[in-house]
Amino acid sequence: MKKAGLVIGTLILLLVPFFVFFGPALKNFTLNSNDDISAKIVVKEFQESPKKKRKQNTWSSSIFSGTPTGLLGHGSNNNLIYSLNTRSILFLGFDYPLGTFLMLCILTFTSLLVFKIEPLLAIVGSLLVAFNVNYIVLTEAGHQTKIWVVSCFAMLIIGLLLCLKRKLVLGFILVALGTCLAIMFNHIQMVYYLGLTFIVFVITYVISLIKSPDYSFKFLFQGLFVALFAAIIGAGANFAQLYSSKTFSEDTMRGKPILSSEKNEKPSSSSQVEGLDWNYAMSWSNSTPDLLSLFIPRIMGGSSNEEIPSDSETAKLLKQNGAKKKKDGTYQAPMYWGDMPFTSGPYYLGMLSLFLFVLSFFVIEKKYSFSFLAAITTICLISLGKNAEFLNRLLFDNLPLFNKFRSPNSVMNIVPAFFAIPGLMALNTIIQSKEKPTFKKPVVISAIIAAGICLLVWLFGPLFLTFTGEQDARYQAEIIDVFINTRKAIMKADCLRSLFFTIALALVIYAFVIKKITNKNMMLCLLFVITLADLWLVNRRYIDEDSWTRIKKTNSEFVKRPIDQQILSLEPKGRGFYRVLDLSINTFNSNSSSVFHNTIGGYHAAKLQRYQDMIDYHISKFNMPVLNMLNTKYIIGQKQQLQVNNQALGNAWFVKGVRYVETPNEEIRSMSDSSFNPQNTAIILKNEFEDQLKDIKVGDGKGDIKLSYYEPGYLEYTSNSNSNQLAIFSEVWYGPNKGWKISIDGKPTEMIRANYILRGLSIPKGTHKVVFSFEPEAKGGWISTLCSSLILLSIFGSIGWNIKSAISKIKD
């Protein structure tokens, strides 16, 4: 009972700082992050449209002329752990972002306790994992799913370690549950990177045992088998979701190309390569100095909108030019000068992570310390992307799925737990040792190494770093000189602050090993306070009072512009009857105009490859026949002037003829011909729809077909003609057999594809009701249910066994 009280008390101690840091979230404030707003805009369409007839929220008409949404997580309801509303439980009932960090802390703390880490040390470790600056930066940017996924990584690492230590039941539970949650939270790129890192970890671990003949490889392979089996069960719990994701991804920019390269033409985009184009995928690649921001936050300037002191040269320049101060009196400026196009902040882990990690090489078994080092080295090399092409090009061209992911720097999201856990193992060993003075030398050497890194960068950084980057080309030489001086100053200041915290932390641990501090809890509380101060001060640069907006004001992007009001006044039937091309925004990277209109542009992480092809070949080149067939009735100019396109073809029309082509390349290029008139002629790929074409009869194009009812993912049309007709719809084709159910007067039928991207349907003469309903199936749901049941049974069975054992001990 006393131990349970200690655990609960220490957990409360851990959670209090997060309630303070994210306190505004409790007062009806929220973070105004761009990615979060983009997601809310797509959801807003579902929330405001009627829900009379659609069965699922899996198709959005608001962006890219219509696109699947939600298919990456489709089928998750078959996972019983998902059905238990696990995320909300772990959030303790709080919303993002506070709830996210509470979950991150709880999962990490619980896993460390299972690993027999001292409760107060588990609190310190959870702080290191959860409160690192990179996760705060991700939060500010709105990358909540990434943080949900990495919340499970300490659990997975510890689960693997338990399996290797022959704690097979606990290891199985942590690996299975951690895998289940990580995949369920739906950022597969992070899970993939962790799996790749685990392979390196295990290989290094096995190699380290070759020189240990006394170790039983039988037990090693037992542990690895249990860990692998647990991971398979955890993945199986999400089988339906994974199957849906795989099926959908095949049609996105991450799938195989539809178009083939011409002879002697080097592939230059995702339209011509399987997966992503190398240059596109590697846009966000770290440079080597970026990695040092793990310990010196502003070695590369910090962020592209960095908070700088009011007495700096750049702040004085900004003040002279009328820049607005933040509430704390500081200014913001583009201080980041690395290779990435921009960044929201550094990867800073806190100096305790570095110090304890170095210490682990002197304290814990080498098979662990070197395995963690190999894992971290792998993470850093992958994060370098194009700057470590010798490795990443090899992986990109040969490793399955590797070329499906972009932004290699995001692999750094998994590094905090790999740094923290070996250090915690080391300090836990020291705490439990009866010969603490024997660790004096390792503590001193570790302090010298950690402090030495800070001093070396402080002394030699200005000599070897340029403090200028490609993004500086936008500014005049005089301004760049001012930026350089400020960048040097803040880098040197952060070197000294890191040095200060290293010395403070080392003194506390040294005092403990020489028994000047005799109470382990006092030592751990001092470490907690110093580490909290270290991380808090840097985190406040990226989330502070200015970052929060009252929830009523977060709809600033949802306020109608005069141009929006003008369009809406012209369209009483609603957004389903027209589309907008907005050139006043970043057309293909922003959802802002999709708040009120169905648009030609937008932003989505998984864009359909066919639509990207249309952007590359036609839309970006302002091909008006193509814009007309997409029902682009309104064009907003760069200065928000409105152009009404009276040539837009509407929601559907009958064509007079068909032009058959032999290849996808011919199909898409045919729309560049001056003779192309989508109102009269449909272009159809003959070999793909040969069987269906036998029954298609093209009429005279006369008659009437209109959209009579609209919901996202559910469309009803009324058709009236005196002869059989081929109807073309200004809706994006997604198929075949990918979820669209089509019926004429209630009788199922099939659509074909026309003009590379649109839907076509043969409609008999007379008056008919045509219905399109998007109802994708979640296949393999029974596998998800079975595997998630096994995980729950193992958890409850273990709890029951431990309760029974505890009762037996009490009776004895």
C-alpha cells in the first residue's frame, strides 16, 4: 500500500509541470497550429453537411476536387483496444495538447516502473522523454499523431529489453501493447523508423554476445522470438487498418507511377517513379551541425521564426523597421540557417540526457550501451537524408517502403527514449549499489566529456560554422551581416547555458556518489528540478503566452473573406455545385479556401497520384478545358479578385463521342491538344475498360443530368434523355472496387474512368435516379479482433496472476 502511494505521488509530481505549461488549455485556449487547422477544415465539411444518407466520413469533396479521407485509419473499430477508447482514457479526459503529454508521461513512467527503475528516477526519465524540445516543437506545429505514436516507444524499447532479459511475459505484454497502440495512432513512418532502428539494435546486441561464451544463445533467441511474436500480434490487432492504408497508399504519390518515362527521359517527379521522388523526399534533411542541437539548442539558430533577445542586433534592426514585439518583450526573426527549407525548432533533449548517456558506457553492460549507441547513430545517419547519400540512397532504392516517406529529419522524433533509457539504467545501478564511491571516476569523466562538447563548440564553432544558409538569399547583404552576428551570439549563449546545466547536474550526482547527499530521493528531486528548469526555459521559446489563442478566435481562418461572401451569394444551392481555384493562397499546400468551398487545390499528406499528375500536366498550366471539366466555376486571382468562369461544365453532362487511347501517357497528354473539348468528347483508356466498353453506347449528347442531392461521399443525380447516353461527372475517379457503390434506380452498376481523372457512366434513356455512395470495406476485421483479444487477455491474465500471488503471500 505504501509503495502504491509512492508511485501515485511521484506520478502527480510528474504531471503537475505539464498542467502548468499547458495551463491555458484549461482556460478555453488552444494552440493555433497550421497542420491542426488544415485537418479541422476538412472535418468541418463533414460536421456542417447533412448526415441523412452517407454511411461513412471517408470522402472529402472540399480539397483536390474530391479525395478519400480517413482510409489510413479505416477499420480501426475492429481493434478492441481502439474500441475501449484507449486514447481518451490515457489522455485522462483532457484534449490535445495537454492530454497528449499526459499520455506520453503515463506510458513512459509505467514502462520504467515495470523495468524496475526507482519511482522518482522514473519521474526524471519520463520528464526527459516527454518534455524534450522536439516534442514541444511538434506540438506547436500541430503534428499530434507523431507524438501519439512516439508515446509508445519507451514501452517498446523496454519491452524488447525485458524479452532479452528473459522476462518474457512482461516483455510480450509491453511489445504487443506498444506495437498495437503505435500503429493504431496512425503515423506509420515513425513505426517504420523504430522497427529499422530495432534491427540495428538487435544485430549489435547479438554481435556483442559473440565474445561471451557463457551466455546462452538459446535464451537470446527465445527472447527475440517472443518479442517478434508480440510485435506480430500487436500489428495484427490493426490488420484491418493496415490493409486499408496499404490499399489506399497504392493510389497516392507514394504508390507506383501511372505514367511511364519517355525514352532517355530521367524520372523527375512522383509521376514517374514508384514511391516519392528522391529530391522531394529528401527536402527536409539535417546537416551534421543540426544534430548538435540535441545538446546546444541554437547552434543552427533555433527556428525559422526564432525568439531573440530584445538587445540583440537583429532585434534593434526589427524595432527600427516597426516589427511587433511579443508579449515578453522579445522579437522573432529567421535565425535558422541550416540545409532545411525551414524548421520550427531544434531537437534539444536536455543536458541530463547527454550526461547520463555518456555515463552509461562506464556503468551498464557494454552489450546494452553499444546497442543503444548503434541505434542512435542509425537514427542520426537517416536524418541526414541527402547529406548522407551513401547510406540513404542505398536504403531509398532498395529497402521496402523506405521511399514512401518524406522528411528524413523526422526520424529524430524517436531519439529521446534511446538516449534516456541507457542513462536511467546507469543511474539506477548507481542508486542500488552499495559501493557508490566506486562510481566517482565515471561521473567525473562523463561530466568532462559532456562539458567538453559545450566548450569546444563555444570556442571553435565561430571558426568552422558559416552561420549563413540558402534562405538568406532573400535578404540584403547588410541584413545578413546583422543576422550572422546574432546567430553567433545566441549560439555562444546556448553553449554556456548547456555547460552550466551540465556542471549543476554533475555536481548533484557526484555529491551523491561521494555520500555528501545521502538521500537518494533528495538527489533525484534536485535532478528533477534542474532538468525541468533546463527544458522549461528552452521550451518557452516555442510555446509561450503568444502561442495560445482563445478557442472562439481560432476560427480566424474560418472567417469569410469578402471574396468568399461574394461566391456564396452566387451559389444558393451550396458548395457541392461548383468548385473554386484560389490563386491568392499557396494553392496546392493550403486548405484555407476549402473552409467554405469545394476547391481545385488544398493540402493532404496522401494526395492521389492521378490528381498530382493532373496538377503537373494541366492544372498548374492553367489548361482551361481541364478546369472546365472539373467544374471550376470561380477563379480567385492573386489579389483576391473574382473571375466567374461561365464555361464550367457543371456536375455532369452527356458527351457525343469517345476517343480511345492505348496508354496512360496518351490519355493525359490528349487533354493538351487544342482540339480537346470535354463537353463533347470523353477520352478513355481502351485496354483498361475493354469489357465494359462493349455495353457502352454513346448517344447524341442531348438530354439533361443534374446533381439533385449532395453530401460528401454521397451524390444523387437525376437523368433524363430520349436515348442511351454516356454521362461524364466532374468528380474524381477512385477505383475500381475501392468503395464507390453506384446504382441506377436502385440497381447496382459500374463506372468507368474518363479524361484520366473523371467518372463516366452509361445511362439508359428515360428518367432515372443515379446514386454514388462511398462505402469502402474494412477487410480482415476478424484478424484485428482476434489479435487485440489476445493482447487484452494477456494483460488481464497477468494482472490476475499478480493479484493471486500477492494474496498468497499475505496468507502465508
